[in-house]
Amino acid sequence: MTRQNKFLHIIENFNDVIWTIDIKTGRFTYVSPSVTKLFGYTLDEALEGVFDANPNNNESYKATQQKILLEIEKLVYSGREYSDMQFEYQMPDKSGIQIWVETEVRILKEDGQPKEILGITRNIEERKRVDSILKNYANELEKLNTQKDLFLKVLAHDLRSPFHSLLGFSNHIIETFDESNPDETKEKLKLLNQNIYSTFHLLEDLLLWTKNQSGKLVSVYKNISFNDLCEDVLENVNSDSKSIQIKYFESEKIVLRTDITMLKVILRNLVENAVKFSHDGGIIKIYAIQTNENVTISVADYGVGMTEKQVDNLWQNPNSSAGTKGEKGFGLGLTFCKELVERLGGKIWVESALGKGSNFRFSLPAQIKS
């Protein structure tokens, strides 16, 4: 076998499709047999240039072909030194199946003048699949890192601060116990108990949130009336320190069928957020209305409110500003509320005006009518 025959034998056994096009005529002068394996065309069909006539060519493919032709024309007529070009795009085979391919193009000269275009086209489906997997891994890793950072912030601030208060308050009770009368001691213990409940609920929320992030949170659907929901939630909300009145109403006797634990977490966080940004002696109203498709619950306060920019960034930015009495927190509550509402098939939104207060609303599917 001659050297030329050996070279031709190697080319014709490549998986990649090797082809040449005459620059003057724009016609194929050679296409390697692997075109049949990759695209399903016979050699005669390929040499006739049937690729562009495929009815399955989409707009993306057509645009890519135009781009390749323009780049080649620029290079041929620019007078610059020729360099290899590389393109990635989807191209349909003869049966219409879209295949990711990579094409390398080189201009071949004869007597110093451009004569042919040499191209090598290969299947990169597997590479694209692996790239997609790696990109998903990278996105998941970034998400986990963000969750880890938020988790550590909550541990360092939202949990640390209440424990400092609990320790200080309990020390105060111990130190003043002998001088205090029973009524004073009872009030102090009542406040201590409320702070313990708040801290406990924060810890519960944090554990529930980590379960949700890891995909281990399971929804259990049961019935609960709106009235019972509000009573259960408000029993453990501390609004006495600001003398805030919390009232709840419903358009009719409403019964919800949903995950009760998640629903309580949503409502409690929204009410606690309203307390946080309400002024002393303020009012918070909880209202529920039922339609054929949804139950919408509103939590409205008349506190500090938010700017339009704050509303736009509310769900994306977990950081939270201080309350009317300097209450701090990293905003996990609202972020978690959104996640739980969406998990239950609903949506959450807010209407707010600076200096006038905020109205948080969330709707859930009406699984059961009263």
C-alpha cells in the first residue's frame, strides 16, 4: 500500500467527517464515508450538498451556517494570514434528529491563493452531556455554598442574640429574686418563657429549612380551620413588648387542607415580621378570603413599610434590616416562607409603602370548601 493510499485509508476510517469545498464553485469536492454514520446521508447525497435542504434545519442552524460563511468570506478576502476556525452548533441528521457537532475549518492555498475549504466535523453529543452535568454540579455546589453561608449567619446572629438575652434575663431574675414580689417574678418568667419559645421556633424553622434544602422535607396534608390556625400561631407570638393588637378575620368559615406544620411556619414568620416592623401600640390584621380556586391570607401592618427597591429585592436578598426596637435577623423567615408557599403550590407577594406599612399576602390551592 502506497503512502497516499495509507493516508486515504486512515481518513476514510475516521469517525469524524472530513470534507473539502471548492471556494470558486462552492461545491463539495470530497466528503469522507463517515458522513453516513454521523448524518445518515450517502456519499452521493453529501457531495450534492443536501445538508442545507434538510427540512428539519431550524433557525439556529441556518443562522450558524450564515455566520460560518461570513467568517470564511472575511478571512478569504481580508488578505490576512489564514488561521483555523472552530464552531459548535446543532445540526439535524437525515432523519431529523438534532446532533451537537463541532466543525473546524481551514483555508487551503494553491500558488498563494485560497483554493479550498478543509473542514472536520465531529459528534460532540457526549461532551455536551458531560458539560451539562458539570454545569449542574457547579450550580448545585454554588447553591449549597450560599445555603451554608446563610446557615452560618443564622447560627452566628439569629440564634446567638436570643441566647445572650435569655442568659442576661435569667441572671437578672436570679439576682433580683429575693427583692421581687411574686407578681413581678411571674411577669419576668412570662417574658422569659416567650423568649424561649421564640428561640425554639427559630431553631425549628432552621431545622425545617435544612430539611427542605436537602430534599428530605415531606408534605403531610391535613385539615385545619383558619380560626384554629390563627389561635395556634398567635399563642406563641410575642407582641406584648410593643403592646400590639393582632386581629384576624375571614370572609366565611374557611377550612384549609394543607401541610399544617408548613402553614403555621409561614403565618408565624409573617406575623413576627409584622410585629418587628410595627410601632408601639400598633395593629396587625390577618384576613383570609376563599375563592373557587384559592385561599388567600393577608398579614397587614401599619409600621415602617418599604421602598419600591426594597420590595423588588425582598425575596432575592436574605439580609434583613433592624426592626422598630432594633430587632435583628438575617431574613431567613421571609426567604423560607416563599420556599414553603411555593412547595405547597401557592404564591406569595407584598404590597408596601414607606411609612405606611406592608401587606404580605399568600395564596394556596383551595383543597376543600367550608
